Amino acid sequence: MSTSRRDFIKILATLPLASSSFASDGHSEKNGDLASNGTSYSVLMDSTLCVGCRKCEWACNDKNHLPNKDISTFEDTSVFAFRRRPEVDKFTVVNKIQSLKEQQTIKIQCMHCLHPACASACIVGALKKQECGAVTYDADKCIGCRYCMVACPFQIPAYEYKNVLTPKVQKCSFCVDKLEKGEKPACVEMCPNEAMTFGTRAELIEVANSRMHQHPEKYFHHIYGEYEAGGTSWLYLSQIDLRGSEFPQLSSDPIPKLTETIQHGIFKNFVPPLALFTLLGVAMHSLKDKDRD
Ligand code: SF4
Ligand code: SF4
Ligand code: SF4
């Protein structure tokens, strides 16, 4: 990265509220409206059914042409000694639930939030909530500011720091190409124990409530993602409270709305967001081109 670009990012980093407000001129509100009616696709991950085989990790690598190994190597459970995070070459990981003594596992990937903070923070609209439910990333629009990484409450977007020429943000795409055809994501298809159920969000919330009602001894009575951060497309059931353990404790307020409320106040008597957005967008695009030269 050139010095000028690094300096520019540093300056931008001092304006966190300002930078994310630029995105609020349209696309984040649209993002928030999509998928909130329950008809977009979702996945219910029931961690009580997950056997920790990690075949979903293999399937994701295979589907996304990520570095992969023979499927038998995924039987290695030594990885459960650490809490892993998705990375540039791993869009999903299966972790042991650390607060439990027995081995119980849970799959982690982008939550495909209904009101994605990553999309709200992105000043060029490179991240977008699609009607099918996926939050997608457009590398051609991305200027590498990495505000999405700062904004995501689940620490999901990963950045290709080692890719000097054309670094991209990487994350689970919800297998959007399959989703748009009404097909299950590759990881869901692969799961041998049906720990993940695919359907519309409204249907899956019913399924989750029914499971908790029928087996109260088996589940902690909470669907993680039903309301957190305004709701997510990936929903979780577990035998423990995932809030503050495997996932952050979040209010039901969509994160973009919270930040935008503050930002709009700040900008009311200040520089118009659209003018700053245009100026910074042009400047960062030119810096990106310079980096690639
Ligand atoms: S494939 Fe299914 S059972 Fe196996 S680790 Fe993944 S979610 Fe768990
Ligand atoms: S989990 Fe993070 S990266 Fe995924 S949609 Fe939500 S804010 Fe964006
Ligand atoms: S939905 Fe697709 S991209 Fe996301 S974790 Fe599953 S296989 Fe990987």
C-alpha cells in the first residue's frame, strides 16, 4: 500500500461517524427494508444437532474454490482447542462451544444481517443486501477502506492483506448463485446430520419455536438472530445462551439505524454527506488506481 493511501485511510479513520453516514444516503435504508418481511431465504443452525464433522467447511471451500484438503482431514478435531474465525481462505469454521465441558460444536459464517452494518458503513455500496437474503460483495466497487470490517458486529469480513495488487474483502456469500435459484447453500446440502435447515425466515422461526416448545429440556429458550441487531438471516438454536458466549450480546436495534441517527444529527449543520461522499469516493478511487499502478 502506498504511503498516500495509508495516510488517507488514517485520516478517514478519524471520521468514523462521517464515513458511515455517506452510505446512509440511500443504500443502507434499502438494505434494511429487504428481507424484513420473512420471505427471503434463511438457515436455521441447530447446534444441538451438529456433530463437529466439519464437512460443511470442506463443502464451502470446494464451492468457493478456496484452498482445500482431502475431506478425511477434516475429521481432525484438534482445531477445537481454539476458537477460530472465518478468514480470507475459510468462509466458515466449526468451533467447539467453549463454555460447555462436553464437545458440542457450532458453525460460524456471515450472519447475512437484515440490516447489515457492513453495507451501511461501505461508502461506495460494495456490500448489498439482496432480496434473496444474501449480503453480497462487489470487488469492482470496493476501495479497500475496510470500514465494513470495523462495522460488522460479528467480525466477519476478512481482508486479503497478502494480496498486494488487488486485495479484496472476503466473506461467505450465502452461495448467492444457488440461493437465487432457490437451492440450498453448499454447506447446508453437505451436512450429514441436518444440523442446518433451509427455508424462508418466517418458516424457520416457526420451526425453531416448535423445537423449543417440544423439547424444552434440550434448548435454551432463545433464537439467536431473530432480533439481534435488527435480525439476521442465519438463525441459531443451542442448549446454551449464545449471547455473550459464542456471539455478541446485541440489542434489537439495527446497528446502521443507530449510527445513522447520530450521524444525521452531526451533519445537520455541517458538510452535506453527499458532497463529502462524492469527494472521498473520487479521492479513494484514484488512490486505489495509484496503488495498482
Ligand atoms: S456438516 Fe453439519 S454436523 Fe458436520 S460440522 Fe458442519 S454443521 Fe456440524
Ligand atoms: S455478519 Fe457482518 S459481514 Fe455479515 S452481513 Fe452482518 S454486518 Fe455484514
Ligand atoms: S453459505 Fe456458501 S459461502 Fe456461506 S458458508 Fe455455506 S457454503 Fe460457504
